[in-house]
Amino acid sequence: MVTTSAIKDFISLIHPYDALPQDERTRIAASFERRPATAGSMIYQVGDRLPGLYLIESGRIRVADANGDSVSELSARDSLGERGLLGDGTAVTTATAIEDSSVLMLPRDNLLRLIDTYPVVARFFVHGRMSPGRSNDLAMLRVGELVHHAPLSCSPDTPAITAAQMMRDAGASSIGIVQDGRLTGLMTIRDISGRIVAEGRDAHTPVGQVMTPDPITLSPDQLGYDVLHIMLERRIGHLPVVSGGRFVGMVSQTDLTRVLAMSSAALIHDIAGARTVQALAGATARIPELLLQLMRAHHHHQGVTRMITDIGDAVTRRLIALAQDQLGPAPGPFLWAACGSQGRQEQTGLSDQDNCLLLGDECPADHPWFAGLARFVSDGLNACGYVYCPGDMMATNPRWCQPVSVWRGYFRDWIANPGPEARLLASVMFDLRAIGGDATLLQGLQAETLAMASRNSIFVAHMAANALTHRPPLGLVGGLATIRSGKHRRKIDMKLNGVAPVIELARVCALQGGLAAVNTRERLIVATDRGVLSERGGRELIAAYDLIQTTRLDNQAEQIQRGLPPDNLLDPAGLPAFERSHLRDAFVVVRTMQSGVGYDKRIPG
């Protein structure tokens, strides 16, 4: 018979119980219930209401997903059931004894009390499971949260003096010009001084004649850093916020002062003013230090990768401008688009380049101007640390520098004939995002292609199968599977086996739901909101992705701190036990979702 004293001695060797005060450890030891499990017996199954947390005292337990596929084998000192217990209280896996075993069950109320009382317990069981809360930094704030006043507006025929008086009375430095419910322009104090006073115009001149027409706008859902970076790159001080075609507010430079984080903004500023590739390379050389600072400050991974990608976008646009200075005017409309991590806005401290050129249909693909642009920008990106794509997915490849009609044919053929190469190329190209040039060249094509792909169930099924290419690194005996040989032995590739499986699942969600989002986390959020993923499945997959991506970035930051170039290889032996445990749990979530795809070619609900 197992006594309270024996249980206390047992849990005293297991984290986080080892960090509890002696009297608490004694109280908890008395709360555990011992439950024998004979070989082949089921401890719980998917959908069961879980009475508490299970802790293996002896023996081995097999954990399987909803389809019966084994996701791990656990042994003494391992916990099981916490994911379902801390979710809606029902089991998301099935646990079966492989051999005669003994498990200890801690009732749910006791576990919740420990989590509420002791931060060390909360960190162990809740770490990585909860979505990040609101932040007061631009990395996480949405543009809509920066708008603090109702929009100030007038019609185009309003006399300038009247508009100026409205601005004075409201204490505003700008006013939106609205006609028939649509924002048509913007007038600022600078416009009044430069276009009316300095030019001697009559004070009653209609604002429609002196406004800035068709200003750049943002939506409420964009990030605060979008405001900052656009202002610095375009040298403007006001950005209207538009939602559903409606003018809902204005964001100015003064609105950013409370939350301004100048580290990435300073890089954007330097990049916007760079006159040579060497100057650009000098700016991008500071990206590793920026990554280290951001991770030290515990910024959410979504904000970190967005900031780093914004820098890559600014570098690309500056290179395009420098190329045009050298080559002269373009012979026709073009768009430089990015795919891969830049397309998804997920660049880290280590990124290669994946890009292409879309040309107006009137432009010959073999025009030397476009080849010159592609070579200048691609070489410049390489000099700035964005190395050439090993798969030659770059605008310098004539195949990826074509008129829109050719691109339309590419997508139509890939969707109609989803062979291995087609699935690979479609995976890359569904992450396309406009960077510099005429963005309208992509908008129609992207919407048309997404609709075509979503309607083709055979293509979606092939893409779902493609999502199983990369598997999370789970071992058969409850641990993490590492690379077995070579110079990377005993490490995990956090790109190929960490984030890539989630990226592929999110892309399938976008195809199944016809979702226009490109960023992985945004795809998962929208897929959950639209019912493509169940609320529970979506929430768990997002939390798993957050933990995996954060662990990846933390590892890169640690490498930078040690003076090493960042890479995607993680030695799990270097992680604290509780971090290894949660990372394994995150991989189990991803494996479970993949298993559902493998059975019915849809993301499980």
C-alpha cells in the first residue's frame, strides 16, 4: 500500500511539486488517489470527462489521438491529461496502459488551486497554453486601439478657413475629406501653411483643391508598427484609418509617443534614406541585435517576426528604388512579390529570399529592364543577408518573372493537375504578398486563384496530403526525436519539424475556407472564427504554434548572445525539464491535427 509519505517522497523528485513548500507538498500528497492500471486497460479515452491530472508512478502508458494513432509513450514521473483538463475538461487523447502500471490522480480542484497559488505551478502547466494578453507596445497593439477620437471630417467643397477652424476647435492637426461616405483626401496643418498661406491662396479656397488626394490608409486590424514604419518610410505624419470603406479615425505621430519602440523604427528610418547597397547591408547587420533585444523584452513572437519582416520589406522597396534610379523608368507596370517567410510576414534572424515579378500583360517577359531589376534587387538582398534561394524561387529565374496572364495559367494548371511539383509550387505561391510596385496586379489574381482552389476538392485533398510532409519531432517513448547522425546530431530542426507543420496546416485551412489571410497565425485565428477549425482545436493549435515559434526565436536569441550566427537547430537537452515537457505537448497537438488530415483530408474539428 502506498502511503502519503511515499507519495510525498515520490513527487518531491518531480517538477513543479519539488518547488512547493513542505506543508503544501504534504497536503497535495494526501490529495492524490492511487489507481492501478493493468496491461491493456484504458485510463481514459477521447471525450471522457477528466476527474483530474494523472501522474505515472510506475509502468508505461500509450497516448493516442482521436484516430487511434500513437502520439507518445509515457513512463514514470510523466503527467498526462493536463491538456484536456485545462481546456474544457474533457480528454483530447486516449491513454492505455502498455504494461501493468500505477497512476496517481490529483483532483482537478486541487490542481487549479495550486495553479492559482503558486506561479511555479502555473508556469509549468499553463505556459504556452494561453493566448497573449493585451500589450502596450506597438508589436501587439492594433491600429484601432491607437484611435482615441471620433474622426474629424468635412466635404471637398468646405472652405479651407472653415476646415482650419474645425481643426483648431478639435485640437487636431488634420482633417479627413469625405464625399459620398468615402474618404477622398486629407488636409493637415502642413498643407494649410504650404499650399494656402505660402502660395497666397484665398482662405476660402475649397479644401478639395489643396488636400492630399487618395491618401495611404490602414485598417483597424493592422499592427501599430505598420503606422510607424509607413510614416518613416513615406515621410508622412498622419494616416487615416478606414474600415469597410468608412473613415473611422486618424493616427498621427503624436499618437505613437506612449508606445513607441524606436529600435526597429530606427532601422526602417536608416533604410529609407540609404543611397547604396552597402548602407543597406549596414542596417540589416543590426537585425540579430534587434532580435536579441526583442526576445529579452519578452515580445510576442508575432510582433517580433512582423518587425523583422517589415525591415526586409523596406530593404526590398529601397533596392527597387535604387534599381529604378540606375535603370530608368519601367517599361510597364510590375509588382515585386514575396513568398515564403517574407510573404507570410514571419521572418526571423535567419531568412533566405523567395520572390517573383508579376508584369502587366502588355509587358514582354524578356524585356532587359525587368531582368536588370531582378538581378539588382536579388543581389542586393543577398548582400544584405537574405541569401539566394537554394531552390531558385527568385525573380531572377525567368520562370518567375512573367505577365499576369502567364501566372494565371500557372495557378490554373497547378490546381487542375496537382502533381508533386504542382503541390510544392502552389504551397509557396499561396503565400504571395505584394512588396513593391503595382499591388493591383496581384489582388485580382490572388482572389480568383483562391476561389478556384477552394472549389476544387481534389486539389485541396492533395494539398492536405502535402501538409503531412513534415512531422513534429516526437519519439515513441514519450520524448523528443532528434537528428540521429551528422554534425546536427541530437538536435531538432525547429523550422522543418517545428513551425513548418503548422504553416502547412494553416495553409490548408485557408484553402478549405477560402480565407485571404497569408500570415500563419492570422490564418488559424480566422479559420477558428469561421468554423474551419473548431474553437477548441483552433485555440490549441494557436497555443502550440505560439510555444513552438517562441522556443525557436528564444534559441536564436541565445545563439546571438553567445556570438554565434542564428540557426533553426535546437538542442532539447539544454531546455529546462518543464520547457521540454510543454514543447513535447505542443508537438503532440500538431501531430494530432495532422493525423486528422491524414484520415479525411480535412483539418479535424
